[in-house]
Amino acid sequence: MLNTGASGSMALLTEHDDTSALLLRSLRLEATSDGKGILLIEIDECKPGIHREIRHEITPAELIAAIRAHGAELPGEQHNGPQ
């Protein structure tokens, strides 16, 4: 079985200042450089002159398990295999 790593990024939240349009906060998911992990990156620039960046790393298997454990299953087509 061919197993490929993750690639790319996805913005989850972006908050801008209404008056200046400057970025205040952002939260995104991004693949690690080796493609074997996922980073949750939070950038906070709410306080002038202070740049704060927090990174959390998780494996794809851990993320899948967390979503299955805490996410809500959506109604839709059920795939029960061939009948």
C-alpha cells in the first residue's frame, strides 16, 4: 500500500483590526516539512509590538482519533460495503 505524507495548509481563523486592517490573530493547520505531522499554528499580534507564535504538533492518526472521539457524525450516505 502506498502511503503519502500530508502537504499544504488551511486557515482556520483570521482576525483583523477594523480600522487599520492589520492582522491581529490567525490560527492555521499546516503539514510538517517531512509530511508526517500536522502543526496547529497560532499567531497573536493583538498587543502592539508583541509577536507571539505558538505551535502544537500532532500525528495524522492522533488527529483522526480526536475528531472521531469528539466530533459529531454528520448524516449522509452510509457506506456498508458491497451487498
